[in-house]
Amino acid sequence: MVDLPRVFRNALSGPGSGEAGGGVSCVGVVEGAIQGAGRMASLAALFPQVTFETLGSTWPAATPASVDILLVGLSAASVEDIEAAIRRLKARRHGLQVVIALYDADVMTTRRLLREGAADVLPAPVSEPSLAACLERLLAQAERPTQPRSSGEIVAVLKAGGGVGASSLCVQLAAMISGGGNDVCLADLDLQFGCAGLYLDLPEAVTIADCLGSGSLEETPFHSALAKHRSGVRLLAAPREMVPLETLGPPQAAALIAGLRRDFRLTIVELPPVWTAWTNEILHLADRIMLVTHLSAPHVQLVKRQLRVLASQSLDGKPLTLVCNAPSADHTATVTIKAAERALGRPFDAVIPEDRRTMMAATNQGVEISAIRRGTKLEKAIAELAAKVSALATVDAGKRR
């Protein structure tokens, strides 16, 4: 079982929770919606302010008035059960939210149930992270404040290619900005090879796959649900297992960005080193782009290729921060910074010096580089990059000596 209680419990135990008045107070569970008494006990521990009530083996003809959310299991293979469920969805009382665990799920049945009024449809058997995130979203809707939060800034991170050190740089950049008192999220959307969770020593952090399984990304309460690193940065991790790049689509990407904007003043979004329809969508929605490369002739050509694609997608007018990461003495002996800039037709906005020992130690321990060694050239360079990436990142490098 994923250790989600410590991730979600704080979101529901403070002011505005069900105990404080208003909001959802009772979840009714029909047999087959979740697996066994152990799962029921786990949910009860996860949401201590909510009452969970068993409602028998079948969807009750009249759901008790005390039940605010109904969890029910259905099979898409049974046309009769689906038709009966649709009739009950149409006839349900006002305010009752129905979550369906759908066995033998298919796209058409899922969409039909959602269209007919289901609050969410989750493929069964439902994983605990997906179910917890779904309930968290529905609870948050009942408790959502009337005053919307200000719109945050999105920085999308592109790579000239694999192995340029963008992940470790993003982790340290986000931790440094967050350490300055800013409300920062790092969203690792490198779906197949993302490792920010390991670099921050948050291996059980909520992932984008968990959020996708919970329903509407835009409604997910990211600020309360995401794991928080000791630096203060919150992490939306990459999936724990290999998933297809098509797991995300442009609509989901847009909803995700909207939710992150709502909940954080700054979100750094690490993208995979490939172009897809949804990465293109995120780049268009981002406020600025950061492109990370190594110093070599092949990488210079890859940067030029990325710049051409950005221009072809009408993204060349968006603010771009070009970063040369970790150029070693071997690199500069064959390709100098000035030569690379001449080939690119533009200067680097930041050059992050190589300090493999410090960066590797921070990565292995899941801490900020300042926890390994203060006042390094690496730390100062990342602080300067932080100031360039976002106006929120008012990090004074001198104070970190």
C-alpha cells in the first residue's frame, strides 16, 4: 500500500475540514466498489473527519440522506447494469456525488457514465492512490474558498537531449527558489524517465499517474496533496512505472497547468526530451521556457534544432532562458563557450559550472546543495539562474555564502 495518509491527511485536518462545519460528512460504499474491509479501514484512517458507511451488496434504490458521496462498482460488460446505473444517476437526489469503480472499463462506457452525471469513473480494481485523490478532490470542492488564488507562473524546461543534467538542475533550482520563501512546485512530467522524486528523497510522492486516475486535474488540490521537501518545494512526481507518452493529452495538460497555476506562485515543469502534442500544449501555456544543454558540437546542433522547432510552433516570441550546464575542462578544450554562442547566434543566459562531487552528493542524499557545501560556484550560479528564470526568485547569492 502506498503511504498516502501522510500526504493527504494534513489537507483535511485543518480549518475548513468536515468537522468545522459544512462540506462532505458521509461516504456510502456499496460492496464491490473497493476491495475488502482493509481498504475501508485505510480510507477511514486517511479521512478521519468523514464517516464511511457500508450500503450492502447492490446500489440502493434510495440512498440515505446522510450520504454525500456514493462509491459503487459496475461492470461495463453488463449492459443491463449500465442501463440501470444510468437511470439511477438521472434520478439521484440533488447534491449526491456518485463515484463508479468500473470493471472491464472502456472509453465509451466511461464517457457515457460521466455524461449522465457520475462525479468520477475509475477503472477497477481501483488503486488506493487514485481513490484517495478522487475523494480528496470531491471533498475539496465542497470546501473550496470563494476567493480564487492569484494566477501563478509556469516555467517549462526543455532539454537539448538526454543526459544534459536538467533533472538535477531543476530540483536544485526549485529548492533554492522555494527556500527564499516562495510557493514553488516542481512538476516532473518526464513520464518514462523522470527521477525528481528520487533526487528529493520523496520516492512515495504523489505522481501525475495518481492524479490522472483521480478525475479532473484542474480540480485536484495540488497544494495540499503534494509531498513537501525540507526546502519547502512541493513535488508532483513522474510515474513510478514506465507509462506510454500518450498517457497525457493536450486537454489533460491544459487542465494540469490550470490547476498548478491556481495553487502555486511558481511551477517548474520538466518535460521529456521529445515533442508530443501535450508537451507542445504546455509550452504554449507556459510563461517562459528554459532550454538546458551540454557544451559539445552535437549538443549545439540539438539546441539549434530545438530553436527551429520553437520557431515553427510560433514559440520563438516566448521568453527563453538558454542554459549551458556543467561544462568541464574537457568540454571547453574542444568547444569553447564563445564558439558555441557564435554557432547558435545568441549567448547563453546562464553557465552552470561543473561540480560533479557536490551535485552528486546532493542528489544521492536528497538535499539542497547548500546542505552539502555552502558558497560554491555551483550554488551561486544556480542562484543567479533562479533570478533570471522568475521574478519571484529574489535569491541573494551573497546571503548563501
